[in-house]
Amino acid sequence: MTNKVTILTVATHEEGYYKLLKKSAVNNGFNLITLAFGQKWEGFSMKYRLYKKYLSSSTISILTITKKL
């Protein structure tokens, strides 16, 4: 059994690379979960609060965290 890759991101609206990320997720069969879409941006701490809240309630069994180099 293979698990579908899930990408978790925070975006309040479509800007920058978000459209490309959406297209890439569709093209590669990934599950894209966008947190905070349509909400007012409250600063970078918002991003980490949303990640923590989502991950604490999810059933994800394998988690890989990456960052831009």
C-alpha cells in the first residue's frame, strides 16, 4: 500500500508561488491542504500556531519538514 503525499501550507490568498504549488500538487497527485485561506494575515507566528493546531489533531503517521535552502 502506498500513501498519498500530503503537502501542508499556509496561504491567506493566491500570491507568489501558491498557484504553482497548487498546479504541481494536482500534476503529481499530491493532497494539498491550505490553512488560513481567506483569513487576515497575523504575522509569522500565525503560521506556526496553525501548523501546531492542525498536526495535533491529524492522523499523519510520517512527517517530513523541509525548508527552502
